[in-house]
Amino acid sequence: MSHSAPQPIEISASDALKGRVTVPGDKSISHRSLMLSGLAVGESRIEGLLEGEDVLATAAAMRTMGVTIERSGDGIWRVWGVGVGGLLQPGQALEMGNSGTSTRLLAGLIASHPITATFTGDASLSKRPMGRVIEPLSLMGADITASPGGRLPMMVRGMNPAVPIEYTLPVASAQVKSAVLLAGLNTPGITRVIEPVATRDHSERMLAGFGATLTVEPTNRGRVISITGEAELKPQDIVVPGDPSSAAFWAVAASIVPGSEVTIANVGLNPTRAGLFTALHMMGADITEVDPRTVGGEPVADLIVRHAPLTAIDVPPDLAPSMIDEYPVLFVAAAFAQGRSVARGAHELRVKESDRIAAMVAALGACGVVLEEFEDGLAVTGTGGDPIPGGATIASLLDHRIAMAMTVAGLHAKAPITIDDAAPVATSYPTFFATLEELQGK
Ligand code: S3P
């Protein structure tokens, strides 16, 4: 899980991308599959689990707390849960690597168990704010000691029984919402989260699917999500749909590289996740949805993406929660559009695996793209479809999405772009570069 040996990679201008790719399992759903299966009573089976480092960090942590987890084939995993309330005292620190989702959601689980856990992470994760989960979980009774600034390493001492709360999210964050709901699983009474702005709803869908008593009401204060503890979860057979956040790279790559036609199979299109495809449609991208179906309770389709001239847009700020991880690659798309695109209202980008506004300003700027940085977003002036100058070395800053977005940019650049370290890609998309070569016919 360490990224101690940087893996530089040089990306040169590409011929047309052609073919069919199947994207790996959704990262958010994969984390939740392991956590909820681990809390069910009995054996769950997961198909299509993302076998990236972040999800493996969740699996390792759940094992440390007494859950039996076995891999029985490619993406096929079996989990023998210990039941809600049954997590055991971990005998060692929980090593979270690069994964904010593992950290924040597991902190929620532990907050209402009678156990204490210490969380550690890599240099990127150790800079990220944990105050956003510390606040509500402390209100529920957990005793949390973090490093200065509310960072890792952090020790969570759970409270049992914990106190149910009603909590209005101060930031649009599915991780914070999920941490509170997961803490609510083992908390007697009704724990309520109010989200003024809707964020990805996988936790709600999956908790209900595992048999928790959970309701969602739209109100004028936002979505009110109530979970009743102490819950009993029933084991499930889960099929994880493909990750739209991984599909995003191929959708943009096929849109900007002339002559491309790529079919991206099995793309999760939950409306709380599909904002990038809406934005690309607004820019004039040629994306056709085929064979819409339901996989694991989530809407899924195959996408056929053909090269198309893109036009600059003002990205609607209300799309932000449904494409929060896709801004780096959206900025790349904007770099090839005709005109100046403006994205505001995306302040959360500053606290991801890197400060993604600053990282993309540095990366695209070094490649000769004209940009304007705002506190909450970016303006990008596009080439109108011509290659960008390129010819720079990009710092990926332990951020998988910066590495993959700039790889896509390099596919249509006059001079090669070097990514200083492509190793972080393994956190969410271990087969990314192999798939790129397939699409290039190599
Ligand atoms: C995630 C929520 C989002 C997203 C992250 C995964 C989740 O984070 O950026 O990659 O699985 O709940 P925030 O909750 O910080 O917005």
C-alpha cells in the first residue's frame, strides 16, 4: 500500500481510441459492500468488487475487527459478518493508506461499538480534514482524539450505547452522512441526518437492502434520512456496478481524441453520480446510452462515446455533488472545448486527495492551457479541439484522479506529458493503463 517508489509514466499523443472497455466496480459501493456484509449475520457474496488499494484497506480493517473475508475469484468475495455490535477490538492501528472513504465510514462504525481504534494514513490522507466526522460522532458519544487540525493519526474510542442525534450536514458530503448513519446502526433509537444538498445515496440504498429500517423524506430542509437502531442486517448477494468515476476518463478521452469510438460497458448511472455525463452532453459530447438496466439496485447502462467537437459551458454549480470526483477530467475536457468554461461552487475540491483546483491549475497550466483559478473553481479556455501544447512533467500529488486526468490530457498534446508518479492510480483503477493500451490497439 505504500507509494514509496514513484512510477513515472510518459504519455504521448494517441491515435484514435477504439474498442470496448468494462470499468471496474464502483469504489463507493465496494467499500459499503464490505462494511455492511461485515455487520450482517452470516455469509454475503460480493461480485464485481473493486480490487483497488482503497477498498483493500477497508477489507483489511474489517478483518482486523473480526470479520472473515475471503476472495474466491476475480472480483468475487465472500464475507462472514459478525452482526451489528459484534466488531472486535482491533489489535493494531487501522492503516487506511490513501482512502478517505474507508477512514470516515469506519470511524462511524467504530463510534457506536465498545472498541477503540487508531487510524493512520499516507501523506495525502494525513492532510485531510476529519473534523467533519469528529463533530457528529462526538455528539453521539464517541471520544475522538485527532492530530492538530483534526487530521490523522486519529484515535476513535466508541461509545456503547451511543446517543442518537439529528444532524444537519454543514458540507455536502456523502462520507459524513454515511459515517453518522453507520454509527446509527448500533445506536438505540432513531438517528437522523438532514442533507440540504443531495449527495450520493449508496448508503441509503444498501442499508435498506440489508434490511435496516431506514426512511428518506424530501422536506423543505432537505432530505431527511432516519435510521433505527439497533439494526439487524441480513446477509446479501451483491453485484457491484461499474464505477462512473472510472468511466469518466474514457468518456473524456474518446471525446477529445479524433476518430475515437469507445463502448464503456456496465457504467453505474445513479443520478447522484452521473453529473459528468450531463455536463459532457451540455458541451456537445456524442454519448449514447444503450441497454439501460438495473444492477445491484442501481441504474446501469453501456455508453458509446464518439469523438465530437466540444463547446465551453458554465458548469451548473448544482451538478457539483453528482460529479465531485470528476472535476479534474472535466477540466481536461474543457481544455479542448471551443471557448471558456467556468466551474464555480466546487470548494470541496480543495480537500480531496489533493487540492484538486490547485493541482489542475498547476498541471494544465504547465501544459500551456489558459486558466483562471477561483477559490471555489476554475475557468479553462479551450483549444477548440486542437492538441494542447503539453511537454511538461506533472505532479500527481498522491492523487489518482490527477494522474488519470492528466494521462487523458496527454493523449491529445503536441509534446508528451510525463506524470511524475502513476502509482496512486492503483487506489481506484489498477487496470487503467492496461485498458488504455487495449483502446490504443497496443
Ligand atoms: C465518497 C464521497 C465523496 C467522494 C469520495 C467517495 C463516498 O466524498 O469524493 O470519493 O463513497 O461516500 P465526500 O463525502 O467528501 O464528498
